[in-house]
Amino acid sequence: MDLEVLISEAEIQRRVRELAAEISRDYAQADELILVGVLKGAFIFLADLSRCLTIPRSIEFMAVSSYDNGDQESSAVRLVMDLRKNIEGKHVLVVEDIVDTGRTLNFLGELLAARKPESVKTCALVRKPDRARVETEIDYLGFEIPDAWVVGYGLDYDEQNRTLPYIASINPAS
Ligand code: 5GP
């Protein structure tokens, strides 16, 4: 399978530090920020980002799965694993690996907002603008990439390639 590097390890590490600095500035007055990582893909991004923050933070995880109703336009998102923590009155930052159609981030944003947190914001490492199907607000974004299936830095193709230190597009046919 052919891999083509789109974002190098050095570029990712630099951008993660920049995002962490921005988030640390924005939440400097907050008692605590709850980082909600979306499994599985966000686990490496969340690990690196959280270690660069200079504010009090805690880590939680959620898992979702997308299912197709036969055509991509109507695919829906289902909650597979919920938070263990009550987020009422807390600041929450959803940390997502990649935003494709935008449905996952919208689903999670609405779900969490209904639990009356002090605030909910979103952070995504990469986004594919050409694939957007619903309007999504991403408060902290690492990179925009073209429409391609990408792997590495937490992202997989059939559970492979998650631990690559860079992000690469993959051509499974080759
Ligand atoms: P959305 O709900 O925005 O369409 O999709 C988001 C989810 O789809 C991501 O969390 C990720 O699990 C998966 N996804 C979308 N594009 C890619 C990709 O290029 N590579 C990988 N590994 N996962 C992707």
C-alpha cells in the first residue's frame, strides 16, 4: 500500500504546541478544563496536546460509531461509550482527530451541550473542507487537508498505521 506524507512529524509537533499555547491562554482563568477525547483516533493527539497545556486539566473519553443507511448523505452517528464524569458547570473541550462530514463533531457538541456545561468548544487536528456535509464549528484547528483517506498519528486504515508519527494519505489499491 502506498503512503504519501501530507503532514510531517515536525509540522504536527509544532502545530500541537501552538494549539496548546492558544488553549492555555484562552482557559487561563478557568478552574479546570475537561478534555474529551474521541476514541480511538484522537488518543495520540490528545496525549500530546494535553501534555503541552499549562492549565489544570482532566482527561475523559467517548466513543462513537458512524453507520451508513446505504448512502453517505444520510449516515448517522451513534454513541458507543459515554463519559464517566458529570460535566455540568464545567468547561469542556472535545478533542477529535479528523473532521470529515462534520456529523460526529456536531453530534457530540449537541449531546454535551444538553448536559449544561459552563462551555463546550471543539478542537480537531485535521479537517477535510471538501467533504463537509453539515456546518461545524471548530474552535481550534490544526490543519486542512484535501479529500483523501489518511492514516497515522492515531488514524487507521483497517486498524493499521495508527502509530505512524506523521499523517499520510493511503492508497489501498496499490
Ligand atoms: P465525520 O463524522 O466528520 O464524517 O467523520 C469523522 C470520523 O470519521 C473521524 O473521527 C474518523 O474516525 C473517521 N474518518 C474520516 N476521515 C478519515 C480518514 O481520512 N482517515 C481515518 N483514519 N478516519 C477518518
